[in-house]
Amino acid sequence: MPQRHIDLNRCLFHYTNISCSRCQDICPQQAITNREIDAEKCDNCGLCTAICPTGAIQSDSDYDAALTATQKLTPQVLMCRKVSPAGMPCLGALNRRLLWALAENQPLSIDTSRCAACNPAVAKWLDTEIAACNEALQAAGKPLLKLVHVKETAPAPTPVARRSFFRSLFHAAADTATEIAEAQTQRQYAFDPVIWLEKQAASPCALFPGMTVQASCTACGLCTMLCPEKALAICNTETGKALTFNPVKCTACGLCINNCPQTALRLQPLFDGQMQFSLQKG
């Protein structure tokens, strides 16, 4: 049974002037209500992980390890566990920015051929995210994501010599005991896509949000304190203070714009290249 829960310390619900129900809205199983995940309904598709702006979804899926394993493949291929035991539990946890980070420096293939039959909501989500990523890749002159169908391969049976039969039996019993012990240990992984993007040194592009700052800004710094991903910072320049904006860290959660005392901040759907804004003296 999937083990997922929402880290309320990271969830946006406890901030003022903000309302977020993205995980609840996207869940195809209607397993999320009032920031609680019903384990009986949850199918571990990962869509809540893909859309959460603060990395508040914790689960028994180690997405960081799965994405890192993909990078080590030649060529890179994203697969689910129905194709390979080393694949992701479900490809639903992917979003356009993660795809961009994987495909930015080397070609990337993805096997979504089983998604429509397995989980139509995941298939629809991936179609949208792959299309958006391909548009950005094309604009950057990079190879587009390639859709592939990877054949499932059954492991070949290993013949056991008669003389080693009892030795194999002993090791099998020991392995079974280890598996039982591991099954009783429930591991929980916190996966924040922004942290993973930072580790990859992903380049900002039109897949990330942009920002504008109005002249009414007084450099009070409230936005820098509120931003859960630390996408904003105030620095000193030769001409005075400036607000720096990191689009790779920004998830467009809305905390900064909804709590700015001067209503000076505006989020833009597409990053336009500006990452520093001169400010008035506070």
C-alpha cells in the first residue's frame, strides 16, 4: 500500500493570503482531502509530487535516486517499474522542468506507451508536460524528447548445480528474512523538485516563471523571508539595493505577490531573462 503524506511544515496552508489545493485538485483517485492522503485510495501515481510548489509531499518513492539512475543510462531513458525494476514507481511525478533538466545536456527518451491503459490522468499530464518541454528544447536548438517503447525483459533462469543446492537454499532463506525485515521498515522520502533542479544546475528558460518589480517596492525584504524556495534575495549593488530573482527556484506559489505590502511584485508565466531589479532605498 502506498505511503504518502503531506508535510504540513512545508505546505502553503499555514501562510496568510494564500490558498493552494493543487494536490487535491490533480489527484485522479480523489485520495486527498484537507491535506490528508487516504492510503486506501492512493495509487502512488505521483501527480501530487509533480505539482506541489513547495515539495511538501513525502512518500515511499525515492524519486531522487530514480532520476539519478536515469542519468546513468546510455542513452537516457525514463521508464516506470512496469518496464524495469529500476524505473520510477510511476512517471506521473515528472514535470516539464524535471524533463528539461534531464534533456538539456544529453538526449532523453521516455516510455509512456503503457500510461494510457494504466492511468489516463497520468498519460494526459505527461502529454502536456512533454509538449511544453519539447517546445523549450526546440527553441534552444536541442534534441527533442523521444517517445519509445521499451520491451519488458524477463530475467533468465539461473541453473543451480546439485552440489550447490543446499547452499542456495540457505542463502534464499537469509534473503527472505532480510526482505521481511525491510518490508517492516517504512521509508519516507522528501522530494523537492527545486532542490533536484539546483543539483543539476538547470538553466532557466521559458518553462520557468518570470517576475516584474514595480517602482513602489521599498526593499522591505518581506518577500525574501516568505519565499519557501529562497528564490528571492536583496543584495547591494553600485547603484543601491537590488532584488535578485532565481527563476529555477521559483514555483509560482504566489506567496510573495499576495503578501507584498506595496503590491509591487508580479509573476509572469514565462521567464524573460531578467533576474535583477533595482530598488528604492528602504
